[in-house]
Amino acid sequence: MLFLVSIESIIPIIALIALGYILQKRGWFQDSFGNDLSKLIMNVAMPVSIFVSVLKYLTLSKLIQLSGGLLYTFIAFGLGYVVAFISVKLFRVRAGRRGTVINTFVNANTIFIGLPLNIALFGDDALAYFLIYYITNTVSTWTLGVYLMTSDSKEGSAKKASSFNWRKLLPAPLLGFLVAVIFLLLSIPVPTAITNTLNYIGGLTTPLSLLYIGIVLAKAGFKTIRFDKDSIVTLAGRFVVAPLIMFCVLHLMAANMVAAEYRTFMIQSATPALAVLPILANQGDGDVEFATNVVTLSTLLFVIVIPILQTLLG
């Protein structure tokens, strides 16, 4: 049963990646289409999606009530960054891939894979605990995570120094999150017509991101899907190191945590890499093919990893 739930959660993802691959191979898209698509996702669809998600799943009272859990997730994420930085140095990951490796160690595809999986496994009662992880993951991704991605050029440090832009410290998706928090704090109502419009725009994020991965795969060929040293290190970080760090933090600091909250945090810590990693790599002139490889492999391996982790959790 658990295996089928995992399969069902990734079939739409694989189908959209395949669609992007097929359409690119058939010549439907111009060479510049991929770059244009990434700009649309990063600057319009993604910030709107985050804004809508925060207002849909969070209330001010929920945020205050569950704020204690934020401490544990932020500590786990902080430790994840430390281990990721050490791993990048230890395994000599080359420029252009470092941002992808670090992001995959720490940040997960919570809203598009983690949310439906969490509801399928634990029901709506555990949704509040999912929101805690979602907040931490969102803040982490669109602050340090996006900065590392967009500053990690294949040309190396000289290229990064010359192209540094302070606006990278406040990307559009993070602005979407901050604006949503302001709306929550001030209890500002959003008219139904505007909400519906924003839902349509934000809904573009996932399908367009997955189409983009398919386009990149078509341009690079299936030779980009491989288990090289950097990919193995990255996948180990996502599926072994991240859950292990979360396990240690919760057992040392939150021994009396509610079972549903504990299981939610553990499952979310092992969800696949962010689908937007190739887009972020493209923004920073990084190794887009490597980021695509990591997203594709982590999504496929997720089907095996989640049932194993759930079994270990009892």
C-alpha cells in the first residue's frame, strides 16, 4: 500500500518531464524558450504560488501555536548546511555543482511532493505539522539556498565576484513569502476574484518547472542521467544524511514530541530534491545538466526510500 502511494505521487511528475522531453525533441520549442520559461517561473509563478500557499494553509493562530516546532526544524536545517559545506570540500565538488549539492542536502520538494504524500500517509490531522516544515524549507530555500545556487557559476569564484548582485539576497519567491506573512499578521483579506486569479498563476509553477526539466534532458540527452561521484554524494545527502540529522535533533531535543509531528518531520526530510534546481542553476550559470540529473534521480529513488523510511519508523 505504501509503495503504491509513493508511485502515485510521482507518476504526474514523470509524465510532465516526459512531455517536455518529447515536445523539445519534436522541435516545438525555440532554443531561447527554456531561458524564457525559467524567468517566468522564478519571477512570476513561483512567488505567487508561495504567497497563495501560505495564505491557504496557514493562519496567524496556527503559526503561533506551532512555533515551537520551528526551533527543531531550523536547527536540523542549520546542521544540514554545515554537513553539506563540509561534504562539498571533502569530496571536491567542482564549481557549478556546489549550490545544487548543498541545496539537495538541506532543502526538499515539500509542497509538490511532500504535501500530498503527508496527507496520504497521515491524513489532514498532520497538516499543521507539515506547515512547520514547509515554513522552514521555504525560508531556507529562498534565502541561503537560492543565493548559493545563483552565485555558483561554472566559471568559478572570479566569475561569481564580478557578477554578484545584491538583489540575489531578496529573490522574488522570498518576497512572495514575506508579503504573505504581512497579510497574515495584519489579517488583510484577499478578494475572491484576486485569490482565484493568483491560484491560476501559482498553479503554473509545478507543471512548467517539470516541463523545463524535460527540455533540459532533451537538449543534453539521457547521458546526463548517471551515478557519478557528485551525484552519489548528493543523493546520499538527501536520503541518508538529512533524515539522520532530523532523527538526531528530534531524539535529543524533542523526546516527548507528538508521534504525528515526529513522523511528518522525518518523512519530509527524505522527500526529493527541489524541482526548480535546474532553473536556479540556469540563473547562476551553473551546471544545469547536473541539477537536472539530481532532480530526476531523487524523484525516481524516492519511490524506494519512502517505504523503507516509513517501515523504520514503525
